[in-house]
Amino acid sequence: MASDEFDIIRRYFQRSELAFAAPGVALGIGDDCALLRVGPGQELVISMDLLQEGVHFLPDSDPYLLGQRVLLVNLSDLAAMGAQPVCFTLALSLPNADPQWLERFSAGLGVVASAHTCPLVGGDTTACHPDHRVLTICIQVHGNVPQGAALLRNGAQEGDMIYVTGTLGDAAAGLMLLQGRARDERATPAQRQALIDAFHLPESRVRAALRLRQLASAAIDISDGLASDLGHIARASGLGAVVKVDALPLSEAFRALIPPQDRLALALGGGDDYELCFTVPSDHTEMLEQQMREAGTPVACIGHIAAGRDVRWQRDGETLDLNVRGYNHFPASGTAASGSQERR
Ligand code: ADP
Ligand code: MG
């Protein structure tokens, strides 16, 4: 590496907007381990994501946006559990120690870390193998939740209503634009930018998620597409789901860019939404909608949990024969990864 490893850590990762003091952190970067305070009656909530250039993000991504995105994507997993972020760790395997890249990447991380009071408390920094010069970023987020209050995938009951936050398919449409796979004259420049922004900077649903703890029976974040992720809730809960496709929330920008016949595949299987999908007992829906209004989080009720096994997609009471699959790194048939995207 051009620059000393400890110099990199000090200069870029111990910066004040990234490695700041926080209530749950007794000791951050600098010793062999970090020390966290887990309060009485709290459970520690942990999730890890490994992101590789060319698989999870585009080569030559703007490091400032990438730094924000990788942390937002991890925080989305905490939100899906109804957890309060505490801190995170970061492992980097770098093709080179480019000071400009490190400065922009760590600044991007710092923006999101500060906004969520979720400081960086440790990690590992290595040079990657000279024959495999691929940037790899691994983040582990830590959160807490009162004992027994975490939102799991398996809690949905028959008759519960199914909700999603925000709109679906925007990030997948944004990625199509970035990869030159969309007829971009269909949308205005502002609409195209909104879709690209949705890919780079998913909305954080952390604050909304804290309000769901008392109200939702099950939750998941939509990373692989609603079809796949709602399927996880249904399977884990041993039930089926009925979704009214005309109730799916689609943005104006998405509708402008994507022709009607392509919308469902992208909104259900495109992935990278990082919105929440959750279920709510039908006698809690009024309270839920009020809570989400107060949080400023748009939600849409898209269907209900039903007996059976599968997710059924309906329009005007008729079941549609949709074969939408979310993204899968190791698809059962064939050797290539499946899904509606080609990048991961
Ligand atoms: P060790 O040799 O004990 O694994 P390191 O030399 O790898 O320790 O790291 C020294 C300190 O810097 C540790 O506290 C470690 O957690 C922290 N650290 C290393 N890399 C990073 C990083 N990318 N981000 C944040 N902290 C880091
Ligand atoms: Mg180390």
C-alpha cells in the first residue's frame, strides 16, 4: 500500500464525524476490540453485509455516494428488526490506497453515521491480492432492541394486512439508467435523477421502524424485490399472502420511465428498494397509519396474509400468473445468478 495502514485508519476512519463517542460505545477504534454497553433488558442486534465491486455496486462508483449507500443498506437490516442503531464495524480489502477515494468514501460513511448516531468502532484494513484487484467492503452493524420486541419474519397471522413503505422499483429503474438499459427519453431529467438517487441513497426507515415495534407482527426489508422478500415472511410464518397489484406504490418517475408491461417485473423483482414490508393485525391499521403519518413515512396497504403457502398476485379479484423471482446469487438451475438484474 502506498500509505501506511495505521495512517489510513487514523486519517480516514478515525475522523470525528465517523468515529465519535456514543452512548452504547465504551471504547471505539484503537485497541484489539471495541467495547459496547448493552443495557439491562436490551438485546444486541447484529447484521453483516459483504459488498463486492462489480457484484453489488458498479465499478468506479462515486466513493462519496458508495460510502453512504453501504451504510444505509446495512441500517436497513436494523430497521427491519425494529432496532435502534448503536455502532458499526468496517472491513476493507483495497486494490490500492488512493487518498482521494478514501477521503470521499469515509466522508460518505460519516454523513450517514452522524445522521443515525451510529459511529464506526473498529474494523480491518487490508490490501487485496494482486491477481484479484477487486474492492470488497464488509460492514457489520450493531443495534439494540428491548428484550422480546424485535420484529421477526415469522410473526404474521392470517388476516394481517401487508404494508410497504415508500415506492417500489425506483432503485431498479435507476440502475437501468446508470447501465444504459432504459429508454431514458421517456422521463424528464428531474425524474431520471430521482430514480438514480433512489439507487444510490435509499431512504432510511430506521425511525419509522422504531414505531412499528408495538404494531407490526412481522417485518423484512426489501433488498431482493417484494416477491422474494414477502415470500420470506409468508414461508417463515407458515402462511400465504394475497397482494393487489394495483395497490403497489409506484412513483411518478417510475411510471414515466417504465412502460406498463414492464412495471410489475421491475417493482416486484428488481431489488435494491430497501423499503420495509411488514404485516399489521387488522385492528391496528388505523393506529399504524397515524404513527406513520407522524413519522413522515409514506406507507401503502397492498394486501393481506391468508391461508396457504404462496404469494398470490391479484388484479380485480383475478389471480395473475406472474413468474417474478428476486435476485439469487446461487440459483438452483443454471450457473448464472438469476433475477431481473445482471450486475450482482
Ligand atoms: P489487529 O492487528 O489487532 O487486528 P489492526 O491493526 O487491524 O488491529 O487495527 C487497529 C485498530 O484499528 C483496531 O482497533 C481496529 O478495529 C481498527 N481498524 C482497522 N481497520 C479499520 C477500519 N477500516 N475501520 C475502522 N477501524 C479500523
Ligand atoms: Mg486487524
